[in-house]
Amino acid sequence: MLICLSLSIIAATFASSAHAQDLEENSHYREFKKWTVAAQHKRPLPIVYQWCREAYDKMIASGVSPSTRVPEEVMSEDIDFPKIEWKGTVKELNDRLCAGGQKKLSDDIEAKHAPLKAALKADKLRLVIDEKTGTVYSYALAGGKYTSDAKALAAAKVWFLDIGPPSNEAQNCITGGRRNSVRRYTFDADHKLLSTTKKQYCGDPPASAYR
């Protein structure tokens, strides 16, 4: 009886090990794991959730059952990632870390975008919100103070952006100091862009650059 029980345990362990090896050899599973883990970054890009979702769909289409259990692993917390417990079925991981994370991020982004979309329109809205990444950009107003406050940006006829040194030219001025450029945006009452101008400085832009 004990011999049969031991043999059963050994067989089950061997089968589990073989199953884990088969799963790890599936390229779609590896992609799913890579992008699902990447989506746990403390500042994830929305596109990463799309990639983990696409990898999950390809993995299932390749023959991996949604109920397939993954080899368990705990990934330690670091400066950019929380501790990740990689366990359960592939569907559970997708629901918890990929699809679930995407919904939370989308909800957070919508809440952040809502006041901007209510106050801004046309080119102002386009310049402040990157629809592909969900990033919200700040601009300086007259005086040089940067802000992403919707009402302040809506009321201002002129915005400024320090765009740094040109990438295709020398980074430093001949007379000394690092090159810096300030771009000036002028808008009409309907938030449409009328003009952009740019002025270059050696060293930090002076207060007069933000007029």
C-alpha cells in the first residue's frame, strides 16, 4: 500500500514537473508572463496591458487551457515593482494582473483626464493629453511656472515649454553654457493654436523668456 502511494506521489510530481516544463516552452506563455509582469510597474504604460492581453489570447489559441496552473514563483519587490505572486491558473493571472490592472489604470486615467477634457478643447487638449499613453503634460504660463491645472491652462492665451538643447547640434554654446530653447504657443479663444515660436538661450532661460 505504501509502495503504491509513493509511486503515485512520484508520478504526480513527475507529471507536474513535465507540465511546468511544457508551459515554459510555450513562447506565447513566456510573452504573456513577460508583459503581465511588466504591467505591474509602478508607472505602467497603457500599451503594455494591450500586449499582455494579446499574448494571453495567442497562448489560449495555441492550445493552453485557461485552467492551466502556472509554476509558482514569487518575484521580490524593488524600486519599480511590487512583490508579485505568480501562481494560480493562467486565466486567474490574466483576470487579476492583466485585464484587472488595465481596468484600474483606465479608471485612474479617466479620472485624471476628466477635468482637462471638461475645460480644454481643440489644440490645447491635444497638447496636454497624449491619447496613446495617457500621459498628461504640464506647460509654463506667463512668468515661467509650470502647471497642468485645467482652469489655468484654459484661461491662458499663451503657453511655454522648455524643450532643452537641440539633439542635432552642439549641446553647449561657444560662449559657454548649455543650449536651451523655449517654445511659445499662442491660442485663440476657441483653444486653437495660432502660432508657435522658439527662442534659444545659453544656460537657463531668463524670466523674460516666459512673456
